[in-house]
Amino acid sequence: MRVAFVAVRAQTDKCGRWPDDIAQTSENRHYADFGCSYQNNLAAQMANPNDLIGPRKQSDIDAENRSAVIDVYRARGISDEFLGNSEVTY
């Protein structure tokens, strides 16, 4: 019997590498941990890391729900508040 699986996990290296003094640079380059906290926060927020690899398959369309939402949108019309504050006359 052979069992195999693939797990994808969003993670980065630990932050906190400060090999040089970031104030002592005349080369105008990024410092060692530039963007590290941003990348760690993004990895922590990923519900499904496979989204970084490629898009998900489309689900079936719910035509009844879509029709109901479009009908509500059309019935709403233009609000009086918008018409009173708008420079455009309809």
C-alpha cells in the first residue's frame, strides 16, 4: 500500500535578522528584513494557500439568486439624496 499527499502551507522565515546597522548604508538598498513582517502577516491570513498557486474552479451559477439580486437593484432606482447632491440632472 502506498499513501501520498501534498500539503501547501503559507509561511516565511522568522523575522529579526539584523546583520548590519540599517542607518549606516550609503548604497540606498533594502535592509536585511525588509518586508518580513508584511510577508508573515499575509501568510497568517491565507485561508487556503492554494489560492497563491492558481485560481479555484468556478462553482455553478445560482440563476434564481442572481435574478433576485438584479431585480432588487433595478427597483431601487436613484435615491433622492443623490439627486439633490448631484451636479447631473436626470
